[in-house]
Amino acid sequence: MDSMSITRTSRHRYPQLQGRARSLLWLVLVLLVALALAAGGCQRVTEPEVPATQTVIDSMGRQVELPKQIAKIVSVSPTATEIVFAVGAGDRVVGVDEYSNYPPEAQDLPKVGGYLDVNVEAIVALQPDVVLVSTIHRETVEQLGSLGIKCVVVEPRNVEDVYTAMLTVAQMSGQSGQAQSVIDQMKETIAAVAAKVRDIPADERRLVFYEVWDDPLMSAGPETYIHEIIVLSGGRNLTEDADTDYPIIGYEVVVARDPHVVIYPTYHGGIGLSAETLSDRPGWSGLTAVRENRIQGIDADIVSRGGPRIAEAVAEMARLIYPELFR
């Protein structure tokens, strides 16, 4: 075969080779596209799912599993009601007890009975995602639990417990940011009081008798937040040596210990307490608190509820004990 024939043969076969190359190239491209789509599909399948539930730890140390999204809350504790509104979840509250009077918006909500006599049927009718209770509501917790309704105990015993309870309620309602902001403000208020009373010597701090109730005469023991409020305010609690939370004492004990300041709670509607009625008690006219005109009333709600207004209670108590420092 001469050179001319070889050349013609090569030219004749080359178009066939080009066609095969193009086919192979298209096949490779198709395979690459298919692999890319498959990889993308795998990524979508393996994306983590958002959990449908959350677990919170309440004031009793119980782990309670709740829906991830809390839309409806019922509170049968005035303390819990104040906390829910303070952390920014007040718009989720659909029912409260008859004593939940703060903030004012709570007074317009449907009532589910009293603090001690909870109306379980009324709660069930509201179909809440969670019910906030206190430690006295054990029977209510059992009744609601049998009906599939979850309860969270909110029962702070001191200022730190208040912060913890606020964060717990905020966690379950998705309001942690606002809760921390409120807590920071509370700490700032308490710190401002502490700065003003810091230099008062221990033996010169005024002795305070806080009257929880008048008949029988009752005060606050060392494990209560009323005691802590007095101490944070720079005072000394007259019943700091009590072995119960709310000791019953006689008039003569108060006379013997001679407090520098007497503070009584003012209730909405009142229970007849005043500086005059206290001064007229047997032997009390000679008390230092009476002679120096230091018998004062304070809003019962801010000292008897372990809620966000406890910082306000510290500031007000300090003003009553040391008016010359907090004019």
C-alpha cells in the first residue's frame, strides 16, 4: 500500500473516532450531574430535625417534658403569674387564680379558682400546654397529670431561686433574653442598696420586727425571703433565730427584744393594721420603734411573693429602715 492510500485510510477513520469521543464525553457529564444531584439529596435527608419537646427542671427538682412550642399557659400561683409576665410571655397566659392581681393585665384573664381551691375543670377547658403551680398544689398536679396536662412547680425560697425560676419559665416560653435583662436590672437595684448600707457596722444595724400576721402574731424565720429582704436592706431580723419559717410569738417577746423598726404588711382591702393599732398593744408604747416613729407599712405582695418585684421590696424595705440614707 502506497503512502497515498495510507493517508486516505486514516482520514476515512478519524470521523468515527471523533463521534465516539463525543459520546463518551456526554456520558461522563451525565454521570457527574447525576452524582451531584444524589449528593444534594443526601444532604437534605440528613439535616437534623427540630425536637418536638423540651425538658425543664422545676422548683421541686422534677424534670418535666413539655412541648417545644408553648402557646397556652395557666397559672394558679400569683408568684408564677408575675414571673411569666416579667419574662415577656404574658400573652401566652389564658387563665389565672383569683389572687393573681399583678400586673394589671392579669386581672382581666379568666379565673380558674382560688389559690387553695383550684378549679380543675376550668383549667381543662382552657386546654393549656402547661400549668404553673406551687408546692401546695400536689393534689392538683396529680389530677391534671392523670388527664395528660403537665404542671411545673414555681416556688422560689430566696433571691437566687427567683432568678432560677425566671430563667426556667423563660426557657420553656422562649424568652430567655428578656428574662436575663430583667434579672440584670434586679441585681443592679439590690447592689445599689447594698452599696449604701455597706459601711453600717453589724452592731449598729437596726433590729426589724416584720409582722406577717396579727392574730396570732406571726413573723418570718431565717429561711424565708422576707428574712433575706431585711438582711439585704441592711437590717437585722428580730426572729432570725426561729426554727420555723413563720414563727408565732407573743407580744412580750417583741417588747423584750425592743426592735428599732416595726414593719407590717398592707393588703389590698386592708386587715386593720396601722401604726396606731400596733402602738396600742400591751407594752408596745415603750418600744424604740414607737418612740422614734418607725412603724411603717409595706405592700404585702412585694414581700410575700418570690417574684421579680423582690428587688423593689429590698429597695422599699431599706427606705423604711434607713430613711436618712434613702430619701
